[in-house]
Amino acid sequence: MSEAESKAESELPTIYVGKKPLMNYVIAAMTQFMSQGADKIRVVARGRAISRAVDVAEVLRTRYLPGIVDVESVKIGTDQIQNPQNPERIDRVSTIEIVIIKKRELIPAPKSEE
Amino acid sequence: MSEAESKAESELPTIYVGKKPLMNYVIAAMTQFMSQGADKIRVVARGRAISRAVDVAEVLRTRYLPGIVDVESVKIGTDQIQNPQNPERIDRVSTIEIVIIKKRELIPAPKSEE
């Protein structure tokens, strides 16, 4: 939660969650862990997409990579954005940052039928 | 994040965020801090209401009680719910729990006798 930690985390591979279907982001995250060699990623979102960012993390943790990844930290905050219609007005929007960490290596799935 | 901590936190005054307007929950939370004497509350939500729970915490922290409350912890998880249409099916829904702590007293609250 320190400033230094935040700076380090902003360098992590980051999935920006928006309005696309959930699986787009889940696949993007799995690609980071499985073929990009990431040990840690950030999943971030703003406004209504916050719920979907939590879904991305939870689907990874419980369904696609159970026992392999875990949620390391969750932070919430507020961004201030200049209103595009009225530049004198500042809109606030809530944000979330979820850091997901790889706990152990993935094992290449054997293609044997069991 | 320990089991003991989770148990203690489930005893805190809890605001369940759903589909009502944001301000309903903000007022409920402020009431806890200002007239119920709470030092810590939980704001919890499921599914799409997760974004609104983050808004509740952020509006309290940045707008209504700045410098007075802070976010102590944010946890995400998954609840399993029996599908009401098909009891053999288990639906999963993401959850959030935000613990908000009072850092210092508001206006010296007159002590109401209990």
C-alpha cells in the first residue's frame, strides 16, 4: 500500500477491463501467465466495469487457474476526469486495481485421457 | 485476511449494497458512524452491485467524510448460490467486502445515555 509499492505495481502487465465480454479479459490474463511469462498482473477498471474486473479475477482464481493464481491485493480509488461536454466540470469515477499473483508454475496439460 | 479476522469482521455493522440509489447506502453508512457509534463498518455487495459498493466507499472517503474515514481492507470472493429455476445447478456470483474505518472523531458527539 506504500507509494513505492504502487509505483512498482503500475509497471506490471495490466488488463484494462471495459465493456467487452468477460472471457476476452480472462483469456488476456491467461495469456499473460501462460505465454508471456508473467508472475503477477494487474486487472483494473473504472465505474460500472468494476464488477466485471472482480469477475475476471474470481473466474481465474476459482475456475480456470485454481490453486495456481491468487488475489494478492485489491485497492479502490477515485479518478478525476475533465467532463468532455463541460471542461470546467470535473467528474469523479471509482476505480479498482486487483493484483493477481502466480503461486506456482502451470504444468503443461498432458493430453492423456483419464 | 486470516480466518480469525474474517470472523471478527462478519460481526461489524454491515451495509448490504443492492439496486437502490447510491445515496441510500451512503446515508446508511454515515448513520452508523455518526449516531450508532460505529468505529468500523463493512460495505458488501454481489454481482453488478459491486461497482456501487465501491462508489459508496469512495464517496464517503473523498466527499462526505474526508480525513475522517478510510478504507481499511478490500476483499473479493465468490458465493455459490442454488439456481432458483433449477435446484441442481449452482450459480457463482462475485462478491466484495470493503471495511471502512473511522480514523478520528467527527464533531465531538454528545454522549447520548444508553
